[in-house]
Amino acid sequence: MTIRSFNPPPRSLMGPGPADVHPRVLAALARPTIGHLDPAFVGMMDELKTLLRQTFRTQNALTMPVSAPGSAGMELCFVNLVEPGDEVVVCINGVFGGRMKENVERAGGKPIVVQGTWGRAVDPEQVESALRQHPKARILAFVHAETSTGVSSDAKALAAIARQHDCLTIVDTVTSLGGSPVEVDAWGLDAVYSGSQKCLSCTPGLAPVTFSERSLEKVRDRKSKVQSWFLDLNLVMGYWSGEQKRTYHHTAPVNALYALHESLVMLSEEGLEQAWQRHRHHHLALRAGLEALGLELMVPESERLPQLNSVSVPAGVDEAALRARLLSRYNLEIGAGLGDLAGKIWRIGLMGYSSRPANILLCISAFASELGAMGHNTDASAAISAARALLDQDADCR
Ligand SMILES: *Cc1c(COP(=O)(O)O)cnc(C)c1O
């Protein structure tokens, strides 16, 4: 058998990530590769840092993309900030909080788990009492936007509690950055990581991070070397922050960084606050359509993420069969539930460039027609009208 060029099918990505990538970003990826120490490339890197600071809403000098996916951004924060024996309070209300705990253990730290409920926000009172009971803890780690459940936690309140107890924060903003408010400086977040492929509408594989001066002091004061060579901030900084001379650390993923630069230029052209508004507005339109089909969102309204909608699977519907039909007939990808929620929810993402009216109307029509074909009573026309009515309300969000 001859293996030929790979041409992916044309999908609409409405799952938990990656999201649809804008043609402008794909075009940027295809531009000629230049050397990663070329002065033209170094100039682009400086712009990239400025764009990331705007997106994170921070003045932090150390703000850069890690050359690896969101998970590496997570690992970078833990391996640099946690030293063997350190107590770290970790909030778990879904899959990604669980991974944070794993990271603490692998860095030799002692995780103190604040166990929350899947599908609910992290409870600030539980966090407060854990910090009171463990006065030696110097780090609080939590996920701002839990993609496994579609829940938003109150990062501002959690960071304020951490500060009262003299703790730094490690915050996962992989799904929130670009889709809902993230205010690194105003909320006083310390070590914050994200991912390129969710609300930033870029290709997967890069992890924007930002570190406060306070958190860098802890890194500089380490008694032991960071056990990861690739993720050791002291070394990575030599490449990303050496003002005049940049030292070779690893070959930057040159074309991927063009793509991230383009996606952040697009975000600044739209306006960050306008992008938050667009996600919120489209979430309301999607919700109106789904509710008109008799479907319910799982997360309580005040804790919902606009960019990740968890929909309860109605009794008698085979959730995997419906997802398979959406993919094969409509080229539409949505996500399944994880862990305890497997088989119980669908996860519909409205992230970045995926958050647009055509996708919402496709999703509502596809659900209506396939639920109907599976014997579930639905009114397709009422659902489309309900979503349309909301989409028509705000011309800026098209
Ligand atoms: C997607 C995601 C990650 C991991 O990012 P990868 O790019 O898949 O490594 C981490 N945290 C959250 C909340 C995510 O949604």
C-alpha cells in the first residue's frame, strides 16, 4: 500500500478543544521558516510577548509561550515553584485539578486536596479552611475554567484568600484565556498558564505562561535544581528574556509561533472585551436553541462557562451514537463526558473561532434532526428560531 499525503476531513470543532483555526492563522503557519535567532524572528517574539501581556492583562516581564502544549505549561509552573517537601493546596473539581495534584506529587511536594464536586465551582470557604489548617502551605493551585465539566471558579476570590494566607497561586486558564475575563494583575494571580488551541483559536502545541515577580522570587530562592532541564525557567528565560543576547536553549517552533502571533493580532483587532462578550452572547443563543429542544445544561447558571457547555443526555438517548452521527453526517465534533460524567453529558465548545453563528445554527439543526431520528420528540424550527432570535440581537457578535 502506498501512503499518500494526509488531507483531514473538513470538520467544525465544537468539542473541548482544539477549536476551529481561522484561515488567517493557518496561512501564517505556512509562511517560510526562518532561523529562531534571526533578528526578524526575535522582533516577532518581542511582539508576541506584548500581545500575550495584553491578553493576560498583566505587566509581568516574564510572559511567554512555552514550546509545548497546555499540559507543559501546567508542568512548568509546578516543577519550578514546588520544591521537595512543600505543602501545596490543590483544588479538585474535575479532571484538570486531578492532574495538578499529580504534578505536585511528582515534584516531590505534599498535595493538600480541597475536594470539590464535579460540575460545581471551587468553594472559597473550603479553600479558606484548608489554608487555615495548613499554615505551612505556600501555594494554592486551582483551575479557573474546568473544561471537563464546563464550570468557572471565582479566580479573583480564591487569589484574595491565598494572599491573606501568604500563598502564591498557580492558576490554569487554558480554557478561559480569550473566552472569558482573566485579569492576572487586577486579581493578583501569580503563575498562570494557558493553551493555544482553545479560545485563542490557534493550532495546538503552545502554552502561554506568565509569572509575577513574587513567584519568580520563589523560583530564584530554590534550594534544589529544577529536576526538568527543558522546563527549568532559569534556562528558558535566557532564550525568551535575554534583551540583547539570546542564548540557545531549544529550537523554537518557528511556524507555530507565527500562528500564535497572528491569532493574538486577530484577538486584539476584535478587542479582548468584545471577544468575551461574543462568547457570552453565543452561549446564550446556543442555550436558547438547546432548551427549545428540551435539553438542559448541567451546571448551575452562575457557574457556567460560556465557552464550554455541558448538556445532560436525556433518558433513553444513546450519547455516543448521537455524537457519531454528528461527526459522520455533519462533520461536527462535540465532546463526551469524562470520569463520573461519561455517558451522562455532551460537552459543546464555543471556543475562539468556533464561537460563531454558523456553528451554533449547524449544531442546533444537527441535534434537532438526529434526536428526532432517534425517536426523541423535538421541534427543530422552534429551536432554530430561538437561537436566531438571540443571534440577531447583537450585530457586533457576528
Ligand atoms: C486542554 C486543557 C489542558 C491541557 O492542554 P493540552 O494542550 O491538551 O496539553 C489543561 N487544562 C485545561 C483546563 C484544559 O482545558
